Amino acid sequence: VDPVGLPNTIPPVEVLFSIVEEFRNMPSPQTIVATEEVCERLKVMIRQEIDYMIPDYLTPAWQAGLAAAEVSDPSTTDNNGDEPNPYSSEPINVLWRDKICEWCYNLVDHYELARESVSVAMNIVDRYVSSRFITPKTYTIVAVTAIHIAIKLVSPWKLRMNHLLDLCAGKYTAGDIASMELVILNALSWRVHPPSAFDFCGELIDSSFTESTPDALSDLQDKARYLTELAVIDYFFVTKLPSSVALASILVALELTRDQVDPRDKDRFTSRVGQVGLDASDEEVIKCYTRLRVMYRNNTSEEEEEPEVGGRGQGSPTGVGELANTPSKKRKRIQEDKEGRLITEHGEEIARFEPV
């Protein structure tokens, strides 16, 4: 060894190659910075999701409390004189929400808008109606206004007001929706852009699965997205944290993709989850994971024997549209025929919005 500590003999070529490969596998400064930025974003989202939590508002006790509050202080109601006695009105139920959610997915699919708009819209609806007694008439305009708000926030392409009013079959005016929008924004303190399960999935997958093949990554992303959309529909997930739903969705998607994903990515994903303070063994995550596995099995049992659920062109959880997240610039023109039906330029009929 010479005075500077280097060996006097040149090491074999194999050793040199191993050294080069070791340096090649070391993360670059840019990668380290990017990882830190992703972790910081995830931590911020985890803090934010607490502000968007929703109680189990469909329980009889909760609804009775809202009804009693309206009777004691009618000035707090937004029902605009519709059935002023809450005890004479049917309380809202899961079927109302199911119908609203399906209609929203039909709407965004028909106009090729961002499907995650529905997740934001349902969060707005759930949080708003959990704070006051709602009649059927008010519930419908709240839902219409919520998807209007969500599309403006999330979708790269917007929905014209006249198209939205057409789908409402003349039941509401632009003024009605504008007034309800202001009411909702004030009631929710203008907090209408929650971090969704889809957002968490995007950050976790994009930052963790970097070694897998493009096909494997696409399959994982599509399945995880499909599972988050199943969660939007099911009231069970209303009270669950979006991060828990996202983590459960990715775990189920990993199970479905089997050996397609690079093992190094799985390790990186596990590390990333721990870095941001999430826990795959958390009781809520396990409950979400179990529920999503059952829902996936039930929703795919009616399809092909081995369906590519969540892939390009695959039907949505409500049976309409595609899971592609890149909207087309081409808008579908609609017009009303002699029988009052809404018909597209291709002769397809689109359902108008009907009250629950």
C-alpha cells in the first residue's frame, strides 16, 4: 500500500465493476431531495385530512339530534321552507347517497371530466349534511352544487352551467345553485378541497414503485384507483381517513398484482409508509383492507373469469365510463328531443337528475 492508502496492485475488473454498480445504485442528491419533498407533502396531507373528517351521521341518534336542533332554532336550517317540521320528513339514508354517487359518476364520465371530482363532491355532501337536518328537496340541490364545486376544483375541464341545468330537468336555476354554493362554502368554512384517497395513492405509488416495469406500475395504479372509487360509493368508508383507505387500496392492489411488482419497490413502499407516520397494521387500515377485498370480489364475480379491473376501458364501480384520467378535449353535445329526452350527437340518451 502506498502512502496515500491505495493498493499497489490494480484490483480485478470484476471488483471495479462492482464498485461502479454500487455507486450507480446510490441515490442522487436530486432523488434524495425529491423523496424528502414527497414525504413532506404526505405529512401535510395527513395533518389536513383531520379537518375533513366526517361523523357517522346516518345513525338514528345523530339524525334525531339534527332534527331537534332545527326545531329549537329554525333559523339555522337551509331547507328554504321545505317541510319545516323535521319530524314529518323522512330522514336521509344510504340509498339517497348511493343514488347521488352513481349520478355523479355518470355525469363526469359522460362529459369526460376528472373522476376524482366525485370523491371531493361526496366529501362536501357528507360533511354538509352531517351538520344539519336535510329534506329530500334540499339534499338534491346540495349534491348538484357539490359536484359543481368539485369539478371546478379538480377537473382540468369544466362543466358549463347550462349543461348542468339541463341534467337537472329544469328543477333548479343558476341562481339556485349559486346561492346554495355560497351556503355550503360558508357552512364548511371554505374547506372544500380535501386530500382524497386517490391523492394519497398517487403520492405513495409514484414515489415508491420506481423499479417495476411500466406495465406492472400501470396495473398497480389502475387497481388501486379502482379500489378507491369503490370506497367512494360505500358509506362504510365515510368515517375512515383517506390515508387509511389509500393504504388499504394499495395493499389489496399489491395482492392482486402478485409477482408483477419489483420486490425492491415493495420494500421502498414499506419504508415510505413508515417515514410519513402511517401504519399498515393499524386497526382502521385492516378494516378498510378487509372491506375492499370483499367489495372487489363481489364487483368482479359478475365480470369475466379474470377481469382486468381498473385497466383502461374497464367499467367503473357504477358500471359506466372508463378509468382513464386524461379527459378528452372533445365535448359531447346534447339536445332535447320532442319527447323531452336528452340525446347526445351520437344518439345516446343521458339520464336527467331525479330527486331522491
